[in-house]
Amino acid sequence: MNTKKQNYTLPIIMMFALFFMIAFVTGLQNPMGIIIKNQFDTSNLLSQLGNAATFIAYAFMGIPAGLLLKRIGYKKTALAAICVGFTGVGVIYISGLMGNFGIYLAGAFISGFSMCMLNTVVNPMLNTLGGGGNKGNQLIQLGGALNSIGATIVPVLLGALMGNAAQAQISDAAPALILAMGIFVLTFLVLFFVNIPEPHIAQKSNTPETSDTHSPLSFRHFTLGAIAVFIYVGVEVSIPNITNLFMTTDLAIDTATAGTVVGTYWFLMLIGRLIGASIGSKISGKTMLTFTTSIALILVLLAIFCPMSMVNMPVFKSDISIGMADVPLNVLFLILCGLCTSVMWGSIFNLAVEGLGKYTATASGIFMVMVCGGGILPLIQGAVADNGGFLSSFWVIFVGIAYILWYALFGSKNINKNIVTN
């Protein structure tokens, strides 16, 4: 019997790269909104269509991606997702060469399919490569940190590539798109030639399946939690997207500076996640969610009502250093929301799946579908901004966060304990 333990260092590194790519490719649609608005002279609503296309793809692919993972395993699912991601980014690159809005939207939608597939596979795959337990959890936390770094870098990088917002073109993003395609190719080649464990491929069974009259949606607290996730992802994405448009459109802040400001929002999310991870074993998800949503509501109100006085705020720069940027106090309050949104996903998930037992796996697939809120809420806020101004549009965010606070306080209670879950 061969007891030699296989070394998974290389595939683990590739999974880290994919964690980075999920945030990088998804985050492309933030600064791309500025390019679309200026290159095609669109409204704020239409400028968010690329972001919407990426996230709405989750609604179509969330459950199929989970089924695909069970049927063909980690490796084949990851390889398929990488191919789809390369294609999506490639189509966006071609849209820059042709200057075509429709082709760009198609590329964003294809990219969304890939990001959904990758999100489904990277977390359990890293856990398995780490052997589960504390080591597996540690690898997932490191992957999450790299995800935040990718989200931090992309607006800074594209902001620098764009130059003058009024003259920005999709083709300006070509270096970032080529970099993304290169990482996809490298990751595909490494994973293709490396063997990895596949413990969760669905096994054929001769025993007939028993029907179940219940599902995760039979639980009130899960259903309300799924709505909370839909709203949360929308809030998380909409704040930096609309703030970026606000700075480059109404405030005439150059794209490079605006990129560092928005990058700082994602950097604060990284800090918030590290803090949340360090205190998560001592503070309940309900307490954490109640506290962060309360603070976020205050910050949004301050952003809406405070005077447009300028402040000098620290920002995360493209050379991985901290600089300073002059922005209105309103913008500073919105960027600080990153500290609050950082831990909301984990807290909502924790509360929503409490007591679900055997329904938890299906619940995770439904959660992935609800990620499409990241595309829909920015569209709604963009439409409000077109008609009522940028700062007034943040009432959309206020209402969304208020619902999440209500969920933490009241909606998260499991009132369906009579359902058998084992």
C-alpha cells in the first residue's frame, strides 16, 4: 500500500490565482462602467449593464454549476470554468478592437458564467487540497484575502490605464485583459497536468432516491436570508460603482485618482475580513451583522446629508503604497462602508443556514443564484441617479442595508424547527 502523501503546493497556488481572478474579472466591470458611459455616451443606468450581465449570469449558472461539480468533479469543472473565463475576457478584448457595446456585453455575460463556476469550485477544492479541518479553513481564508487584493487592484490599474475619463475607450483596458487571459492559460496548463483528489463526485447508487417534501425554502429564516444576500451583494457592488461614476462625472476627479479611491474601498474590505476572521469565534454572526449594518446606515446618511467639503483621505495606490487624495467628505463616508460590508456575507450565510442540516448543500446553490443582486441593484441605483442625482441615489443603498439590519434582528430566527433535517 502506497502511503506517500501527494504534494499539492502547485494546484493550491493555482487556486489562489483563481481566487484573485474571480475578483479581478468581476471588478473589471466597475471602471468599465466609466468607459462605457463616455465612449458610448450612455446614461448611468446603461453604464451598469456590463456589471449587470456579469452578475445576472449567476442566476442562470448557480445551481447548474453545483450539479456539474457533483457530476464531473473539481478538476474538470475548474478547467471548464477557466476556458469559459478566457473566452469571456477575450470577447471583451475583441469588443475593444471593434468598439462595439453589444460585443462587450456578451463578453461580460460569458465572464459571469465563468466566475459563478469558479466560485462554486474554488472554496471546496482548496479545503480538500488542504486536507480539510484547520488547514483547509486556513487555505480558504488566504484565498479570500487574495480575492480582496484582486478587487483592490483592478480599479486602481484601470483608472491609471484610462487616463482622461472623457476620452476613455474599451481598448484602454487591453493590458489588463491580456494579463487576465495569460493567468487563465497558465492556470489551465498547471491544473491539466496535476492530479487532485475528487471525494465529492456523485456516485451511482442502486438504492432508489426518496422524495422530500421540504427544501431550504421551507425555512422562513433561510428564504429571508436569501433575499438579504441578494440585497447585500448589490449593496457591496453598487457603493463603489456609483461612487466611481459620481467622482468622474459630477466631481471631475481624474480616473486615476478615482481608481485609487475605489480601490481603497476594497482594501478596507480586506482589512474588515481579517478583523472579522480574528474575532469571529468570539462574536456571533447576529451581533456582527447588527453592528456593521447599523454603522453602515449612519455612514450612508452622513454621505447623503453632509456638506460637500473637501478632505484629504489616505488611498491605496497602484504601486502598493498609501498616498493621499482630495475628495468630498461624502465620498470618504461611502468608502468607509467597505469596513462594514466586508463581513456581511459570512454573517448572513451563517444565520441563514443555521439548523438546515441536510438542506445546507442545496441552500448554498440557491445562495449562488442570489449573487445576481450584484447586477440588479446597481442598475436600480443608476436609474435613480439619472433622475435624482448621485447622492440621492444612495437612498437605494440605505433601504437595502436597513433590510439586512431587520434580518439580523428579527428575520434570522428559525421558526421551522419542526422540519426533520437529518
